[in-house]
Amino acid sequence: MTERLYIFDTTLRDGEQSPGASMTRDEKLRIARQLEKLGVDIIEAGFAAASPGDAQAIRTIAEHIKTSTVCSLARANEKDIRAAGDAVRPAQSARIHTFIATSPIHMEKKLRMTPDQVLERAVAAVKLAREYTDDVEFSAEDAVRSDLDFLCRVFEAVITAGARTVNVPDTVGYSIPALWGERMRQLIERVPNADKVIWSTHCHNDLGMAVANSLAAVMGGARQVECTINGLGERAGNASLEEIVMAVRTRRDVFGCDTRIDTTQIVPTSKLVSTITGYPVQPNKAIVGANAFAHESGIHQDGVLKHRETYEIMRAEDVGWNANRLTLGKLSGRNAFKTKLAELGIVLDGEEALNAAFARFKELADKKREIFDEDLQALVSDETSADERERYKLVSMRVVSETGETPNAKVVFADDGVEKEARGEGSGPVDAAFKALESVVQSDADLLLYSVNNITSGTDAQGEVTVRLAKAGRVVNGQGADTDIVVASVKAYLHALNKLDSKLERAHPQV
Ligand code: KIV
Ligand code: ZN
């Protein structure tokens, strides 16, 4: 019999802890809607105590999401749990996820608490969370480096206190599959009432084993996996949802369990997360990389043509690769545009935003013959960020790049509605445009990353540019899309400057 494996997606919480991946409320809602469409069981929407903005984003998601449980993270203290409880209150199905570290190094050096104090705090946290919802999850942070006997005591106590899901995290990505599977097996065997709860695993990818460790935990009895789209997450990231889901589906014979994920939504979700966070997907990434189903070698091509299963263990269309259908064209009207946005789960903030997006769609349709779903996602990104201050806006630009000459750029942009002109030279057209902007804006920010990706194929495709800027300890990602990659670059630079200017401050859950 196939058992159910619950998918707990933490793209909007642990994923958001990647440098510069901070999202606005609207961006988070767009991703949450897509996660609901994908069929994830639990959406960890954020960490309510991190900032008022985080709490508001969780509340908004809780108001809109109907078929997935909406969850907030909370440290094991009263303030965090009350903030989480208030934020998830509007949800049809709400969960509070509370955690405290249980390893000697974390208890002594970070928390400065004794094991007994930690245990007491964990129990109190679960009891308080249960006053808000029956669906309470407890995590023993750094379980990987925790003493097994102590872990058993903590899990036994939180189960008695009312936790329904108990999560075993490899917070630092230290484990290896054989040990992680064994740890899960031992916990389930030793903790009294283990059969009354769902055992969960949460793995980080520091040694590149997050997915393998999560799957080993499933073999050991875990029935919830915590993961993120594209494996997004701080440092080397979290276990990637798409790999976990496709592994258990493709090898149901081995795992004996399955998820309720609609796998055809995997690629669209991956692309949306990549567009919004500015984290590109490497071409050879399993399942969602551009080359994941491409066969280059003649022998493979020949085999696949004769019988697909000679070299393919999954079908590209089953994970949504043909979902980038031709969407709209030059002659499509406003209604068709609006209907398509609704189909993609995109909700714009009022008629004005819709009109602006439609005007940009028409402009794009003039430049690009075929417009795909991904083009629309990129196109509306600017329009949906209503809660982000847009101080800088591109008005017009010109770049001159000629062999043997130094490239130069003139950029006209609005600074809080006041038009300014900037000129600069550089080693290439993008460098010249950025130098021009900086000569006027003088942001003093460091450019950490500049990357260009084509949204769809072909030379008329939109280029999607990510610019990562750092200033005074803050890191932000800006995105811009255009058929002209220098224009896309300037848009991305201005977007990053706007984010720096928005000063979205947030606390880190582990601190
Ligand atoms: O990595 C971790 O331990 C976490 C916990 C908060 C579950 O993210
Ligand atoms: Zn984590």
C-alpha cells in the first residue's frame, strides 16, 4: 500500500534566508498561490516575529490560501508564538512551527541554557502554541549534533504537550544518508507515542546531501519532508522539493509512499521562484534545469527516438516542461490578457496596475513574436510589487558600443518623480550604464553579482538580469527583464537600488 508523504515547503521562510532573496508581500503571495496550485501540504509562509512586514505577509497568505495549511515559524518563546498565532489566524488550516536548539554546542554557546531549561521551554512553547491551533509542529534545531537520549526525552515531552508533527533537522548539513536514516529509525523506535505524530525531516545541503539525507529519513519512517523550490536556502540551500517529489514518485517501488503534488506544476513553480528571487537555476539541475531532459549524445538520441524509456526515467511533460505554451500574441486583447494572468494565478493590484501591465505586454508583443507564460511572469513582476517603494524608475536610455571605441551610456531616470540624466563610460555597455547611474545616485553599494539568463529560447527572447547589491550589511537582489539586455540590466540595477531604499528590516530566526 502507498502511504502519504507530506510536503512542507519552506521556500518563503528558509528559502528567503538566502542572501538577497527577501521578498515583498505581493511576491510571497504570488509564490504561495503557485505552491497551492502545485499541491504542497504545508506552506511555511515566514517567521512572524522577524518583522511587521513578515507578519503581514503571512496574514495575507493565510487569508488567500485555501487548500494548503499555512504555517509560521516561531522560536520557543511567548512573543514569537503569539506573533505566529496571530499571523496564521485567518487561515482555513493553520500551523505553528516552534523550535529550539537541542545540541550541546547550541545550548551552551548560543542559548546559554541547560538541557533541562531547553526541555522546559520546548514544552511550554508547544502548550502555548496549542492555545492558537491544534496543528503544532516542534523542531529540535541542530538535531544532527544532539545527543540521541536527550532528543528522545525532548520529543517524548513535546508529544505529550500536544505537538502533532515532530521535525528532525540537519541544520548544518552535516549528516550522511546512512546515519540520517538510522537516526530517524531509532527515534521512531525509542520515543514513546511515536506513532501518534508525523515524523518530519529538514535537511540543509552543505555537503551536497540534503536530498539524499531526506530520502534516507523517509526510508527510516519520516512522513513529512521539509524542502524548498530549486533547493533555495541559506548557504548551500535546503533539500529541493522537485527532486524529493520526483524521487519518491519515480521509485515508489522503493519508498512505498507518494505525495499529492501535481508534478506538471513543478517547472512553472521553479521558474516563478527563480524570477522573483533572482536565483537562476543551473542548466544541469535535476528535474528543473534547462538540460535536465536534453540528450546530446548521438547514441542517447537514437535510443530515445526508438524507445523513450531507453534513456529517460521520467517524462519532461510530467514535470511541466511543455507548460511554457505559446500564450498570447500581438493581437490578443485586454480580456485575453486578464484571463491568462488569472490562469497563472497572478492578481494585480487594481485596474491601474492591469492597464500598465497590458501596455507593457503590447510593447513586448511588438518586439517579440511569441509570448510565453514565463514572459508574462517577468512582465508583471514590477506591477505586483505595490508594497515596495519605487524611488528610481527608468525613463529612457542610449548606449553606444563600437569596436575600438570606449562604450558610453546616457541614462534618464526618475528619482522620486524628478527626471535626472546620467552619463558614463565603461569597459562594456552594461558597465557604462551602471557607472552612469552611480555617478548620479552615489549609492555606495557593492555589486556582488551580475547575471543574465534568457527567459525563453531564441535571440528575440527577453533577457532576465539579476543584480545583487550590498550596503551596510544588507544584501538585495534586483531583477529586470527586456528583449534588450542592457535595458534589462539597468532595470535590475534600479530595482536593487529601490530595494536598498525600502529598508525592509528583518530578524533571523536562528539569532
Ligand atoms: O535548519 C533548521 O534547523 C531550521 C529550523 C528552524 C527548523 O530551519
Ligand atoms: Zn533550516
